[in-house]
Amino acid sequence: MTTTKIKAPVSGPGLPLLLQMLMGMLLMGLTSVPGATATPDPKNANVKALDRLHAGLFTNYDSDVQPVFQGAPTNVSLGMVVTYVDIDELNGKMTTHCWLNLRWRDEERVWQPSQYDNITEITLKSSEVWTPQITLFNGDEGGLMAETQVTLSHDGHLRWMPPAVYTAYCELNMLNWPHDKQSCKLKIGSWGLKVVLPENGTAGGESLDHDDLVQSPEWEIVDSGAQFVSQDYYGYMEYTMTSQRRSSMYTAVIYTPASCIVILALSAFWLPPHMGGEKIMINGLLIIVIAAFLMYFAQLLPVLSNNTPLVVIFYSTSLLYLSVSTIIEVLVLYMATGKHKRRLPEALRKLLHGHLGTWLLLSLFSTTGESQAEKTKEMDEHPYEEADEEESSPLGINHTEVPGAKANQFDWALLATAVDRISFVAFSLAFLILAIRCSV
């Protein structure tokens, strides 16, 4: 039985030469630059260049440390693009949906595009780099910001545009509601930054842009402004937005009923004086309608100490006017239908039958003879009058003697009509003054 012996590798001068050749080829492959070959794969070359760039920029990088620019902590510029605005009157808050435009520089995050296949900018996750902690100083919980990507350019500029929702406290002035304008402020900044610069890179060339605003069904931004406010340990941008309420709907809901209330309240004075029950019923219905509107305003508007809306003042004052009008109508009804035994003073009778009666359009009721008797029956017939009341002369008018009961009743009815006419003029002026005072 023969055994085969395994021979050891033969050593000689050719083996080191072979190893040197293999090592040289390996080093040439490792040190080759993507894109330097004659026919490289552009897609693979870009990926490799991007990987090398990312590795070179963020080796030993701490995302919690604020970058430095020209030997000092970098400044942050802040702009805002508003997309939607809504105001909550009951709680005194303004909700703003917007995009923030944040820019800053990092002098250590720069590169030469020619060394990396002409890559001029890259996109990064916001968690990979330092980002300013932006918050709302005058609102609920500092606002909500979404996580979006950050763009880094080759000269060290970083840009971050996250969407945000801010709910800020707002001091409302409801005096001219529903034609009011509300000016609300957003104080946006960072506790760790003392300098926040206004960003002029928005579409409108200003730090606050609302050209792409989604129109709210009730509010429209008519004016805006921005300024930087510096405090001891922090700074913030103060954005002021003035919004105009769209009040076309309120014309039909509020002002048309108010006009009808005034017209009905004044027309009640032109009913015959013996129809006092109908007058009181009209005033009662109007009082109920106004009370319903006041309850509607109480549910719709906030309770303010010094800015009561003029519309509420108009309705509440109209309620007071109608209450006084109801009292007047009760007195008119008593004068027109009560059985009066005392005659009117002679001076007052002469006024009613003279120029005052002409001005108040009472001359239609002050004729003598049969026509006056017929009008007296229509206006002043009372159920409690006796049947044997002066059959020969229904009115019994005698300028030299004491007039009869029907003539005396006619004078009282004429006085009631005069009170109605005078009240109509007085309340017309009162409503006119109230409308001018509460006009907006």
C-alpha cells in the first residue's frame, strides 16, 4: 500500500510577485472615482456620489447642537404662507393653517458639486439635522407642526417648510358685528433663538404671504404685517392679520326682520283707537320676536363687558320702545272706549278741532251733522251707552251748552287718535335716531 504525501506549497521568488500584482489591482479598484471611467452607469454613479457626500457631511454630526456661521450661532429667518383662517368668537381664538418657511446656514455643511457629480442640493429628514424649535407664544400648546424634509444646498443653506396649525388668543371687538374687522396676532419664535429674521423669500416677497389663501366661508384677510420682536433671552416674529367678516347672509337674517319690526310697530299707531286689542296683540307678537332674536344673539356672540354689539343694542332698545308703546295703547284704548262723564277742557277741544287737528289729520273726524254722527257710531260706539240717548240729535253738539254723551265720547276718541298720531311721530324719530346710532 502506497501513501501519497501532500506537498507543501513551493516557495520561490515568483510568489511575492504574484501577491504584489493582486494587491495592486485591488487598490486600483478601491481608489477608482465614479464617473471617471469611459462608460459609467450614471444611475449607480449618482447613488455612490450621494452616499459619499452624505457620509462626508454627517460623520460625527450632532443634530442637537445649533450650527455655527462665521464664528457665531447661525441666525434663522422665518416666513409664513397662510392657507386658511377661522375665528372662534365665543372662545376668542383665531385658528391659522399655514406653511412655515425656515432658512439658516451651516458653514461646515458645504461641498464642491464638481467633486460629487455636480450634486448641488440634497434632501434630508428633519430628524437628521438640527432644526429650530419653533413655537407659538400666545396660543394653545405652542401649535402643531408636521415633520417634512429639509433641503441642504452645496453652499450650506438649509431650508425647511413644515405645515403648521396655530390657535392664538385674540382680543375681539364685536361692536360692529356682523360688519366687524378683527385684528389678531401670531407670536411665533423659539426660546433658544434670540435673533429671528424675517424671511422675504415667499411668493409675495414678504415674510407673510396669503395670496394662496383658501377662502373661508365667513372671513377674508384684508391686511397683514410682520415685525421682529426681541426679548432678553428669545426673539419671535409677530404676524398681524386683519380679517373682514363676510356679512351678506346677515342682511337677510338680521336687518330684514329688524325693518319689518319697525314698520309693524309704527303701523299699529294708525289703527282706529277702539282697536286697541289688536294693537296690543301686534306689540306682543313683536316683543316675542325680539326676545327670540336676543336669545339667538346670546348663543351666537360672546359675553363681552365693554363691546356690546350695536345690533344687540338696537334690538334691546326696540324691545323697550315696544313696551312703552304697549302702555300708550292701553291708555288710548281706555280713552276711546271708556264711558267718560267728564268733558274735555275747552282749550284742548279747540286744539283738536283747530290747527293741531289739521296737522294730525283729525279733520276727517271733526265734521258736523249726519257724517259726524255716522263716524261717531263707527269709532266711538260703546256697549254701555243707554238706549234712550238723545234720539233727536245723536251727537247733541251744542257749542253754547253742555254737549251730549256721544259728543263727549267723540271728543275723547278724537283725543285718543291724536295721542296715536303724536306717538307715531315720536316713535318714528326715536327709531330713526336709534338706527343712525346703531348703523355700522
